[in-house]
Amino acid sequence: MKVLLIGSGGREHALAVALNRDPELEELHVAPGNPGIAQIALCHAIDSDDNFQVVALAQELGVDLVVIGPEKPLVNGLADELRKADFAVFGPSALAAKLEGSKDFAKQVMHDAGVPTARSFTCTTKAEIIAALDAFGAPYVVKHDGLAAGKGVVVTDDRQLALDHAYLSPRVVIEEYLDGPEVSLFGISDGTTILAMQPAQDFKRALDGDLGPNTGGMGAYSPLPWAPADIVEQTWIQVLKPTIAEMKARDTPFIGLLYAGLALTKQGIRVIEFNARFGDPETQVLLPRLITPLATLLYQAATGSLKNSPDLAWSPDAAVTVVLAAEGYPSAPKVGDPITGVESVEGAEVFQAGTTLKDQVLHSSGGRVLAVTGVGSSLETARSKAYEAIAKIGLRGSYYRRDIALTASLSSKVREN
Ligand code: AMP
Ligand code: GLY
């Protein structure tokens, strides 16, 4: 099988590694990719936000499958254009990607599908905003309707801050606050059938102890020893399956990765958000644990033939990933500095994200520079491997969280005793 993967981040690096493990894979092409991906696949320096260029590349290469990593090309209709040109595509149409692209749309789908989520109001006027904030009270949750690269959501006790954030967007979703640990649980869908993956947890705040600003994600781990034993089954029943059925009934089948961001509240599972693509950095811990060959699996999803495929197979091992962030991330990341030590990492996997080659030397080019994943028989072992490895990497001013998967690894140790 010849596969073209679209994207250039740590998620795509992890996807590329996992696709390469599939014995059915003959050629892996990535556009545009990054220096890490270029070591294991053929990279093509096109503008992947330009649908025309991507379709032309897929045609030139004659690929059997296109896998779309990031949300932007999905919302821009890349999957539609590729399907029009007769390619098998893993990634939802623009209409189906609205599950991520519009919070209001996602709420409507959940409502119609009977999927448990926070009660909410979609507001377009000041009066509606004030009424919605008063209806729910603090903590206030205000979400801009459209794609906002992680900057669209504010959760605050400060009413003025909530109001200010709401007024920035012509359309906002204001919802009740959900109390409980957050879990990311992904499903792989062919439009009719959806297979649930294992749960993961990511760490969104920049600093230890969940302090500091929100980020794209500073680390992740899987599995979750503390989560209810039936979390995968319950999420499949309550969330994934009805959402896929609803999308199909609307004639906009969801073919791709449905990312359910969940809060495990005292009242049960609640959906915080949907995304229409693999999560980053959760993918960097999930795919190293996935035994099922990935290229074949995504091809089955892209061609409507998941029904006959067996359940996903997982390694019992734990995985922990730690993100190395540039100085100043997330508000003003410093880029263009040399990165040392990546080649010397042993016993862990480095997934590159914000990197570039300058005179053959690896340099930082983004806020989240790379992620280091350790895999081991326990979360504790996986953590040690990830942290030992990341300590070997040098980048001036960079930082990483020291407490990724710490609480979970301690609680699972107590359980073993
Ligand atoms: P989102 O972009 O929807 O994932 O929201 C970003 C973050 O805001 C989530 O990961 C949660 O930590 C938080 N959040 C969003 N919605 C709620 C909610 N209804 N209750 C509590 N926290 C929320
Ligand atoms: N890990 C959060 C995201 O991918 O949106």
C-alpha cells in the first residue's frame, strides 16, 4: 500500500512511525512533514493548506490512501476534494469536520443523538450572553463557535473576563461547568462502524500542578489506571456510536478519527468537545501501544469496511509522553535555536513537531518543539524512560513539565501493593 500523510507535527511523526510498522505498507509519503519524519518517510514540500496542491501530489504519486492529520485542511474540505478525485481518504468531509469546526454544530448533533454533554446556550447578542452567564453562574465556560487553535475557550470565575471573552466573537457557546477528570477517547470510523481506542489523558496547562496558561498539550499518558473499567465500552455506547449514527442520518457520514474530550463527572460521562482528528500529544502515547496494523486499519475505515475488522489490539504496556516547549510558549515562543542530543536518545522515541534543519543542524521552529515517549510495563517505568531521554535534549530556554502522569503512576503503584 502507498500512503500519503498530510501534516507536519508530532502527531504526524507518531502516525508515520505507526504506519511504517504495518507490513502492508510499501511507500510512505508525507506532505509537508518535518526533519524527524524525513528520516522515515519521503517528504514533499508543498503547501498542504492548498487543496489543489495536495490532490495533484496524490495523483502524481498514485497513492492508495490519504491520511489527513490536522483539522485545518479538514475544515477546508481537503477530504472532499480528494474523494472527488477518487482517492480513499481517512479524514472527514468539511461538513462532518464541523463537529470540531463549530461548537454550536457539535452541540446540535449531540442533542439530536442523545449524547451526554454540558447544557448550553448559543448566543449572538449581549442580552443572550448575559442571560446565559446568569443562568449557569460561576465558574463560567465561554467558547467561541469557530476553530480557534486552542484560544477559543475561557473557563473563569471572573464574570467580567467571561463577558469580555464572549464579546470577542459574533457567536459563542456558553455552557455549564463540568467537574471531574478529563479523558480523551478516540474512535476510528468508516461512517457506519466506529472502533473505540484506549483512553488517554493530556496535560493542557503549561506548568506543573496544572498551573499557567492553556497550551496545545504538554504531555500525555495511557492507559489510565484510575479510570472506570468500562470507560471504553460506555463511551462507545453513549458517545461514539450515537454520534456516528446521527452524522450518517444527516447524510454527512463521519469517516476518520472522532476525538471525544470527556469529563468524568459524578453524574457520568459528559462530552466537553469533539475534534475531527487525532489528538496531539495523545497520539504519541496511543499509537506506540497499538498492535493492530495502522495503515490497513485506516484503509478499512476510508473504504467503509470496518464492519468485519476485529477489535483493536493493544499492548498492555504503558506509555508516557513529555513535550519540550520553547521559551515563551505558549504566548510568544522563541524559535530558531539549535537543538542538541536528539540522536543520543535511547530507550525512548522522539517525535518532532516544531523543528527545522538549518545547515544540516536541527533548530526549533515552533512552540511545541518535540515530544519524547517512553513505553514500559508500568507508568512509572514509562515515565522514567521519557524523562531520562528528554533530559539529554538541549534547547536554550526550553522547558517541560515534570509531573506528567505522576499522580496516575503513584496511584497505580498503590493499587499493585
Ligand atoms: P475545549 O477547547 O472545548 O477542549 O476546551 C478547552 C478546555 O477548557 C478543556 O480541556 C477543559 O479543560 C475546559 N473546558 C471546556 N469546557 C468545559 C466545561 N463545560 N466545564 C469545565 N471545563 C471545560
Ligand atoms: N490534545 C488536545 C488536542 O489535540 O486538541
